Amino acid sequence: MRTHTPRHHICVALFVGLIGVATALVLPFAPVIAETTTLTWPAPGRPATSSTALIAPDRPNTLTASIPCAALRAAAAQPIPTTVLATGADGAGLVVTASTASVRMRLDDHEEELALPAEPVDCQVRVESVVGGMTIVGADGRTTHLTGARVPQVFGFHTDLPAAAASGLSVAVTVGGPFATTPTVLKGVLIAVQLIAATAALILLHRGRGPPALRRWRWRGVWWIDVAVAGTLVGWAVIGPLAVDDGWATTIARNFAATGNPGNYYRWWDAAEVPFAFSQQLLAPLTEISIAPLWLRLPGTVAALATWFVVSRGVLGAALPALSATVRVRALAALCLLAAWLPFNLGTRPESYVALGVAATLALAWRARDPADLGVLALVAALTIPISPTGLLVAAPVVVFAPRLAAAARATTAHRVATAALVSCIGAVALTVIFGDQTWDALVTATDWHTAFGPALPWYEEPSRYEHLLQPDQQGSFAKRLPVLLTAALLPVVAALAVRRGDRDAVGTAAARMGCVVIVALLLLAVAPSKWSYHLGALAGVFASFLTVAIVLLVRRARGPDGHVAVVGVAGSALLAAAAALAFVGPNAWWLPAMYDLPWATDSVRPAGVPLDSPLLWAVAVAAGGVTVALIGRTAGAGRLSLLAPAVLTLVALGTSLIVLVGTFATAPVRRGTGSLAMINVDRLTGTRVCGLADDIELLPDGPVLTPAEQGGQSSGFSALAGFFPGAPPPDPPGAGTSAFLWGSRTTGAQATGEITTQWFDLPALKPDDGVALSVSGRTSGANSLTLEFGTAAGTTVEVLGASTPVDRPAADEDPSHPLWRSLGVDAADVPAGANRVRVRAVDGRTDGAGWLAFTGPRLRHVVPLNDFLADNGPVLVSWPQSFLFPCIRDIPTVSGGVAETPRVVIESPRPWLTEDRDAEIGGTFAGLVAFEPLNEIPSRMVGHPELDWGSVRIPGDTASPDAYARNTTRIEVSGVGALRGLRPDG
């Protein structure tokens, strides 16, 4: 019954609601404290030697350079063109070179020839660049204005001059952006007012409702299902696979906790994830406690358990009020949720939080009875939307249940405007979460940068998401396909069963509503700018709820079969059999496969050879099950069996998927524990080893090159100091360093074969941590082979003691036009006792285009545990695919104020390398790290499994000093709009 509210209560509600909405709307434009960073090179008191400078954006706000004439003369005196100053590559950075003929300055498409007065005139060239133009003051005082010239890219400060000749050379750049801001006192007050108003709005909406009734806790007969679900989720947190962006999200959260910088860290010019950064903000405090994988999986596991209770009690309690608490339906719901949740939502990606928010919104929308329910629903939606673009999926249940929500708004009194104001005030909490520490300029800039660098696909590219789902890789693994494809197959079945007016009972209506929620949600996914299949995990709770209600509907309709039901059953069985088979065509593939030893990682799932990827198998299984049911029941007609068939098929497919998924991951560490993510988590629990993957990695740095004990050797088809791919030279120039001795069989034209036995090399006594190594390019497989032969000198002869074949791991996806050189070798334990000689025997027996073989002479190597190496070398940049796996690396290069620290070590992902952090084309934050010289690899291996490509360890060259500049920060109060807009990526 409606009750009238006094007028002053309405006025209070309107005031609170409008204040809350108004303050939230003002937040994006409120004043903030903005930071500007100035880098000055060289730092005071330091020589002008080359220095790294990693800034984002790579074009600073301003650049000022001073180049003394003495430096130009010193460069011009060199016999070859000499770089006086370079901040980036030709055509983008400021590059000043000198030769005996001229002094030239290049920037983008502009080239300026500089006059150089004769000695002893003391002069300089000065460059001043700001957004919109550049001024060049020549040595003769002549000034050149370049209107519209962009500020040069800055990837570092490089000079070929010795420190003495470069004296007086200097550069200063300023870097600023819309993300390095802090709230002013005024903005802090606005945030407090908005949150207080939202709290008051919740209280006002609940006024007159009375305290909630306290139910007496009772252990029901289905409690064991809750325990089973919780146990499965906890166990999955230990053994389950990596999510794609676990490392990415973790590193963003770590950097945010350390610096207050909410930037993307790896790419997009370190743009903040505004407006979708809430999940990283929630994760950041946890990283200050521990960065162990198991600990960082805790929020996702809690979200999974919460989603289970929301689905089983909230959604199904409203959809199936008379059945949801029964053992059969509760167990069915558990199976559906686990099958939909486990493949997608383990880890630090935002889908687990969104899935909880969407499921909670669905439950609240279904149960909404009065404005108080609307207030809670608005709060849940407000906290879900800032998590990820998929947070917009909360709109699906709102759209489907809009009539119910409208009725709830009218359930008390006629003050609809006041109710709308209060609900809007609560919903405006989303703006407070988004703009509490960001501005309107930050939102516009982040959107611009994300769109420019991509991926940013329009809505009509949504089919590409399902192309990814059906790919034979980790995005299209069988377990990810199954809940989505079964849901798609059941949608027309549910629609056909609910279309007849006479069949519309409570279960049919609930199933129809759930189907509508699924359809609307899948359509809303098109709004997301990226189309990866793992975004479907945001609908895990919705998929589970729909599958549960749909199966209950199938079973219920089977009790009263007729011709229509029989047709629907047969068609539905065919659809579901095809869906199940298509799902199991997908491999058992997961992110970073080197972390697991899983069967069917590249093939269709076929346990014990059973072809689960065959529709015929599923059809036969359903028919056999139907016959069995008929024989047992003896009362089941054809119509009933036809409708039970799709229900049974769905249950069997979900159960099979769950058994295969959990079973393969549970047994994987038994097959191979080294490098296993499951064992990393187990070791953390037992406290035996706590450094994750680093505990299982050894470095193999090079030692001295061995000297030949004699000349000679036998060779046919191999050439000395040649025979390798010209576009992929060896580690050192042929004839020098590790390539002092080098042989190869590659020739132009038709591929020939060959065989070689090199001369003997002196082999000193080896320590237990020593070994023998050599560099190899080409193939050592098939008809090709390479072995190290060991012997002992006996007078003028050498007695052969034995041979060892180094383990090779060429990349399966290696680009034939850029073959890799790799370090192979054997440990001291594999060298025969008493050996003091070693030589190389190689055979090129392949005639295909990639069948050639090239290798260097032998050298010593040492074994160093990765943990020991990292203890003395930091900061360490871990590539985003792997940064979740190294919990002992606390010293990472921080990124703040648009400037990143220079790492001393880079841990790279397995091939194909994912190096977005060093790719200037997509705004890589660490692009300057490789602008002037490549990273050098230190050979490494996984203990006991050198054949596995676990990744690599790389170190920068020593030609540039890290961060040899002075850094100063200035802070100023500015408006949140118009003052902080970042430059466009296109300049």
C-alpha cells in the first residue's frame, strides 16, 4: 500500500539527490594539482656522455638544446660523419651530425645546414622547440623559425663525441600530461559531499522500510554443494592457468601503489585507463603486501564465490523460487557456474569483478519491489561500470526488466522526481570513482591515445570476437568455447518452447527473460573497443543462470510432450550436438603454455582417443542415453525423450568439459613440476621456494673462447667465416669475439649438403658449474645434426672419449628471413672425465630452404641461478606476459610524471616476443631502451628442461649511461578541462 510522504521530506530528498548529482558532474572539471617534469642533460657535474631517457609521450612539451661550436668542430674533424647530438632516429628525433663537408641538423622532413665559423670564435647553436613551432639560432646568430614543426622525439641523449669534446653540450626537455595530477582541497570537498549525499540517498530510499528481517541460520541439505564449489574455486586458484593480462594488470597496480601514477605502464604512452581503472586501484593495495600469484588471485576467487551465492540464491531464487533450493537444481547451477567461470575468470583481469556486478544487477533487477531496491541496484551498477568497458553489461538486466524497475519506482508515493534524484545521486558514484583522481582532459586524452594506438574496433567488428573464440589457440580453447556455444544453441530452443501462450508458466517466463538478458548483453559487448574472446567471462554468471533455467525448462516441458515439443527436442539435440563438437574441436591451450604440460595443447580434445569433436558421437550418446532411460522408465514417449535429450547432452558436455579441464591441470604438475605455475603456488604455501619462476631458471653467461690446439679438421660443404644468412649476422663479427671461429653451409641457389669435423680445441678443467657452449643458426633437426666430441691428448694424437649432443630449441614460428642465433651447449657433468680437448661435428643433410646450418667455435660458459643474478642487478623490467610470475622482483623501473626509470635487466616473454613496451609505434613506454642499440641476450634455460622456451634475459648495452640527467618536478593548480589536454599521437 502506498503511503504519502510529507512535503519537507520530498524537499530534502530533492536537495540531497540534486547535490549528489551536481557535485559528481562538476568533478571532471574541478581544479587539480598538475605536475610538469623537467629533464636536464647532462646532470650538473657530470660529463656529456650518452644517456638513456625514457619518456612518454616520446615527444615532450618543450625541448631546448645548446650545441657549442667546439663540439661541432671536433665532430667535423673526424674522417667519417659523426653524431654530435641525437635524441631519436633520423626523421623523428633531433639529429645533428658533422663531417668535413658540412654540419647538418635533421628533424622529421626538415634538414638545416648550419654554418660553422672558423676558430677561435666561441659560439653555439641553440634549438628551442615548443608545440606549434621551432626556433633555430645558428652559430652566426641567424635565426630560423619553423612554424608548425613538431617537438622532436626524445628516446635518449646520444653523442659519438668523447666527453671532453662534448663539453658544453646540453639539452632540457619538459614532460607533462593530464594523468599526473592530485586533487585540490576543493575537489576533495566535492568528493566528500558527493559520497555523503549518496549515503544519505540510500538511507532516504530505505526510510519506512524498517530493519531487514533476520532469518535464523539453518543448515540445509544442499550445504555440501556450497562447500564443493568453494573447494573447487580455491583449488583452481592453485592449479589454474594464467589469464592473458595478469602481468599487465599487476604491474600497473604495483606502479600505482609505488608512485600514485595510474598509467598503463607498458604502452599507450603510459595513458591512464580512465574511465576504466577501478580494478587496478582495488588491486594496488594488495601488491604492497605481496605480489605472489596466489595472493593476487584472492580477489578474483572471492568474486567467484560471491557470484556463486548471487546466482544460486539471488538470480535462481527469483527465477525458480520453488526449485532453486533443491539438491538437483543447486547442483546443476554449480556445474553451470564452474564450467562458465573457470576457463575465463581466474586472475587479475577485470572480468571477474564485472561478472559479479552483472550477476548482482540481474538479481536485484529481478527482485526489485520499491525505490530502496533501485538504490542498491544503482550502487552496484555505479561500482561495476568503472571497472572495464564490459561493465556496461549491467545495462542488460536493466533493459530487460525496465517495466519492473519502473513499477518499483512507483511503489511508494507519487514523488517520482525525488525518487529519480536519489537514485541518480547513487548512480553518480560512478563519476566519483572515475574522476576522483582524474580530469575531463585525462578522459579525452586517454580515449584519443587508446583509439590511435589501438585496438579500437567499431561495433560492427563484433563478429571478430567469435572468430577469436573459434581460433585454435588459447582464445579458442575448448573450455572457453563450450559455455558460449551451448548458450547460443539453447537460445532458439528456449524461444521455441516459450513462444506458445499456453506453455507460458513461471519456468518458461523465467527462461525467456534470461534469454533476453543474454541476447542484450551479447549485443552490448559490441560497445567494447577490443574484441578478445576472454571478455565473454564477464557474462559467466549470466551464462550459468541461463543454462540452469534452460535445462530445468527442458526437463519440465518433457513431462507433457506433444508434436511441437518433439520437433523442438530433435532440432535442439542437433544444435547442441554440433555446439558440443565444435567446442571440443578447440585445443586445451592456455596462456604461456611453457608453464604447463597439458595434453591436446594444439589438437582437438580426445581423452583416450574418444572423438569429442565429432557431432555424430554426441548424437549417438544422446540416442543411447534416451534408449536407456526408456528401458528403465518404460513410460517415456518419443516426445519426452526428444526433449530430455538436449538437457542430458548439455549436462554431459558441461560435466566432460569440467572433468577434462580440472583433471588436466591437476595432473600437469605431476608430469612436470619444474616451471609449473601450480608448483609455484604450492611452493609458496609450503614456504619452500618463494620466488616463482625465477627458482627454476639458470643463466649461462659466456666465458672465454677456447683456443685451437691444432690446425686442420675436415670439411665438405661448409665454409669458414661464412655460410650463414646475411640478414642475421652472428653475435660478433666473423673472425672476432665469440665468432673468431665460424662455419656455415648456407649457399645461394640450390641447397647443398655438407659435413664438417673441426679441429680440436683446448679444454681446461671444468668446475661443476661450468660447461661448453657455441652459437648456432639454422636447423639441427631432421637430417641435420650437431654434436660436441670430447677427447684427451696423448702425445701427438687425441683419444676420443665420447660425444654429447646439445639440446636445441629453435622457435617454431621463426621468421625464415630472420633466423635466430642461439646458444647451445653441455654441462660439465656431460663431459667425459679426463677430457682436455673438444671439437664440433656437424652434418647438413637437408636440402630444403631452411635446412642450412651455421655455428661458431666452442667457448666456456658458467651456470648462475637467476635469483643470484637479479639480486645485484636492478631495476628489472619484466615483460607483461610474465610479470605475474616473479614475486621476488620488487625493484621494477617506476614510471611517473611521464618518465620511466631505465632497467638494467629485461626479462622477455617466450617467442613470439611481445615487446609492446619497446615499440614506439604503439606508444611503448620503454621504446627508448632500444632506440640506439639492441638488447643483448644472456643465454638461459629452465632447470632440467632446456628444450622449453621459457623466455629470455636481456641486458642493455654499455654505451649509454642510465638516466644521466637531472630531474625536477614543478606543481601548479589548473582546471580539469582545457589546461591538460595531451598531444595527439599523430603529432
